[in-house]
Amino acid sequence: GAWTLPRAKTLVSPLPGPKNRAAMSGGHLSKDFFELIKSIGECKSKQEEDKILAAEVATLRQRFTEQLSPKKMKEAVVRMMYAEMLGHNADFGHIHAVNMSQQTNLIAKRVGYLASTVCLHSGHELTTLLVNTMRRDLKSTNHVEVCATLVAIPKLVNLETLPALMDPVCALLDHPSEVVRKKAVMALHRFCQLQPSSAADLSEKLRRVLCDKDPAVMGASLYILHEGAEADPKAHKDLVPSYVSILKQVTEHRLPSSFDYHRMPAPWIQIKLLKLMATLGTADQRASEGMYEVLLDVLRRADTGINIGYAIIYEAVRTITAIFPNIQLLETAASHISRFVSSDNHNLKYLGIKALAGIVQVNQKYALEHQLVVVDCLEDPDETLKRKTLDLLYRMTNAGNVVFVVDKLISHLRETSDDAFRASLTERITQLAERYAPDNSWFIRTMNGVFELGGELVRPDVAHNLMRLIAEGSGEDDEADMALRRFAAATYYSMLDRPILPDILVCVICWVLGEYGYLIGGGVALEDVVDKLVDAVERQFDAPSTRCWVVVAITKLVAQLGAMPAQVAEVCGKYKQSSQVLLSKYCSELEGLAAEVGTMHAALPTDASCEDLEVDPALGFLDAYVAEALSRGAQPYLAPGERPDELDVGGSISAAGGAHGGGGGGGGGGGGGGGGGG
């Protein structure tokens, strides 16, 4: 059944009596220990602190070898714990902490358990010595003793000791003290994390704990139930009405005032309940419909203008975007979040951007009205906020607002100097332009801007996609495709006059002018295009291969002209002897093809970039050449496996020969690749 609240009660700690006042003032400490703590607090450097603690550890090592009274032993263990917390090894005192936890004196036992929790870990060899003590203390009639044990268990338990402690801890779920019940639930939470299979066995017990009369016990159970719901939502669907009922009671201030934080009723219980609802309401209309009313109430009551209220609103919005969509809820959530985004507080802005990103995933229209405010967040000096804003803008963009958003992003790309942010902007602009471009000419202009502003950050495949678009067009309207090519050729011809161009843009320009330079019009002849490309050869490039693109473009235009101009011959003569193998190769090919104009026309036809190439994998056109060589006494080619044994001089040389043979084949392929490049 649903959890219902008992009559409100106020949890009040007892007023400190004479003994408690002494404890609070440090009167139970020795003067020596008091001076130690004081000197550490007054240290001006880490080195000074380390010096004091090193001396303290040496003193403790000696002291533990002596016969100490119970009071002095307790202080020594506390001092040892203090040294460990400040990063100094005092493992010689660990066994004394374990021994102290086994004493009958309550104060000593609590100090022993606390020191064991601080100094040991679950895999420590001494933890096994504590198991029987823990089992005995869990059955104690003194709830303080039980609590001390339950505090230590989550830190020290492991898979080997868990079975011995499971039943005693489960039995404490029915303990009369609410503090014990709460700590027992927390220990079981740790058990389930160590051994997830145990959660199924505890299911019924945890459901009963959810109905515990004490809100603190109920609140502790939400954490373990949430993990169970995430692992198996279907098994927890029947608890949705209970969670809704509990959340309703919490928001109506039916919990004791001791659970309030800045007058907000049990905010962390509210947040955990909202997370549970988000998990159980995902893609489940029936479960979600029962949540709508209470979620609206949470949003309304949490809007108090304080930080904890904002935290609840944010979590409520996350829940609303996770469960089955509801128009009224989404509109209300968007209106609340808009105030976050427009706030002067960076943290609120960040939460607002994250929440809007969740709303956009459900439906863009609820966030589009805030896009101007979101764009302004890109100008914020906070780097984390800028990255989140960029991600949100990317999700908010559609075919209707892509021009506006991309223009804003390009302006930020122009102004920012942060390399990481520039890389993110470049990537996002490219993706948006490829996905939502209103027309091809806008896409070309946008990509030109991206190439210019973020050239070295643009992926090579982006340039290839642009070339493919210009070559293939839409495929639906030949006249429109030809107009696109004319626009691209004219645009890139004029761009060659700019003094600085990134390499990737030069490659695109050269390819377009080589293929479609004849379409420029406006009185621009092919000779003019060649002149500009000849000038471009002399530019300084970051990548050696970029100059090859210029030479290949010149080669294509020479094929269309039918003759090689003098300035082109000079370029060939200059770079034919280049140490860059590809550049030398392309210049030699240009010279050779220019001498055979007919062959050059056949090898480099005009506007044939999209035509399929017919390739003869058997290289049949070489048959006559091979036959003539054989008739003159040349030896026929033998594959490595067919060669006589006397030709195989050792395995390594044979392998090398195979590698060289493969290299030869690769060379043939390279020739084909060169033709393709041409």
C-alpha cells in the first residue's frame, strides 16, 4: 500500500549535559593531543604539516609498543586515525583499532569501529577479524552499539563476508528504533551493489520498508529501489501509485519540519522520487498519466526563487521529458526553464540549457521561442556553458531556422580563438549545412565560409562531399545542376585572388576549376583561369600534396585548350625535378600528355567526372607488348609459388622478393590511380 505519514513529530537532540559539554569543548583530550591539532591547523605549508605528522607517526609507533590504559589507547587510536586521514601511513595501529571494536565499553567500541572504517578497506586482511564481532553487535539491545556496527559494514563488507552479515542486517528492518532501521537499509543498499542478485531476494522486504512510519527510513529505501527499477523497470511498475502518493504528501508539507531545507519540504526525497518516476514512466503512457497532476504541483510549489527550488524544478523537467509526453506539462516546463536560461547566474543558465536540450528531444517547438536567448549564451565567457549551448543549438536546428542558426555560429567561429571550441563549431556547422541546406548555392557559400575560417579543422571527407554535390547535382533538374556548377566555378575563380586560402579550400577550388572552368562566363577565358592557377602554384602551402591539386587542375585545362602555354611549360620544368615524388610525377605526365594532344583529350575528357570508368583487370591491352617481348627471348613472369627452387635464396629473400613483387603490382595500381586523379 501507499506510504502514509504518521502524526508529525520533531526530532530534537538532547541538550548537552555537563559531560556532553566537556566533549564538545575538547576537555576529554589530552593537552598534548590538543596542541597537535592546533599546530596542524596553524601550518603554513604542506611540508610543515608533513614534518609534524611524521614525528607524530614515529611517536605513535613507539606508544603502541607500551602498555596503555584504556583512555590512552583510545586517544592513540584517534591520533592514528588523524594521521591516516592526512595521508600518512600508520598501518602498525590498525590491529589496535580492530581490537578496540571488540571491547565491551561503548565509547571504545565506537572509536574502534570508526577507526576501522577510516583506515581499512573491504579487501583488507583484518576485516575478517571483525565479522563475528559485527554479528554479535548487530544483536545488541543497545541501539547505539548497533548503529556503530551498521556504519562500519558498508565500508568493510565484501563478497566473502556478505553472507554472514545478510540475515542479521535484514532482521534489523523490524527494529523499534528508526535510526537503526534507516542504517540497516543503507547497509542492504551496499549489499545489493556488491551482489546484484541479492536484490530479488530483498524485494518484498524493501517494499515493506517503503511503507515505514518514519520518513527517514522510507527515504533511505528509495535509493535501493531506484537502482532496482533501473535494472528491471517492469517489476517495479506497480509501485508508481505509491511513489505518486508519497510525493504528493511531501509537497503538501505533511512531513515534520526537521525534513525542511530552506522551507522546502524534504527536497532530496522529492528529487529521488522524481528520478524514480522518470525511470518507470519512460515509454509507458498508463504509468505516466498517473504522474501528470503531481508533477504540475511539484513545479508550482518549487518555484520559490531559491537554489533548492531550482534543483527540484530541473529534476521535474527531466522527469517530464523522460515520461510519456504531455502537452500541458511540456509547456509549463519550458516556461519555467526559460527563466533559468535568461538568468545572470551561470549555474542556472547551465541547468536551463541542459533542461531545454531534454525538451528539444521530445518536441522542438517548445524550445524554439527561446532560441535568441540560447544564441546569446554562446557569448558567455564560461567554456562549459558555451559547449552545452552549442549542443542545444544543434538539436534545436531544423530546415526552418538553419540559415539563422548557421549565420550565428559562423559569426562566433570568426570571433573565437579557442581551438577546441572552433573545432566543435566547425563540426556542427558542417553537419547542419549538410542536413538542412535550403538550396545548393547556400550550401556552397556556407562551406566556403567554414573552409576559410576553420580550414585546418575541417575533415577531408567534407570537401569530397562538396565536390560530389557539385559534380552530381540533385539529379532531378539538369538546368539547375548546370547553374550550380556555373555558380561554383565563378565563385571559386574570384576566390583565387585572396592572399590567404587554407589548403583544403585550395583543393576544392582547383578541382572545380579543372572540371568546370569553361563555365565561368563573363568574358573569362580558359587562358585566364590557367594564368591564375599558374600563379597559385607558387603559393606557400601547409601540405605538400596541395600543389599537386593545382598541377592536376592545370593539366585538365591544358587538355581543353589543346596546347600547353609557355607559363605552364615553365611550371613543369621547375617542378619536374622536385623531391616530392607525386609533384614530379604529375609534371612529367603533363609534359608527356601535352606532346600527344589526341591522347590527352581521350584521357581527360571535358565534364566526365561522374562517368563510369571501364577497367580491364586482366590488362589485356598489354598482350601484344608481352608477346613481342617473349618473341625476343624475354622470360615469362612466374608467380612466387611457381618459381624453381634454385631461384629461392633463403626464406627471408623470398619474402622480400614477394614484397617487391607486391610493390610492383602496387605500382601498376598507382598508375591507374594517377589516371583516375587526372
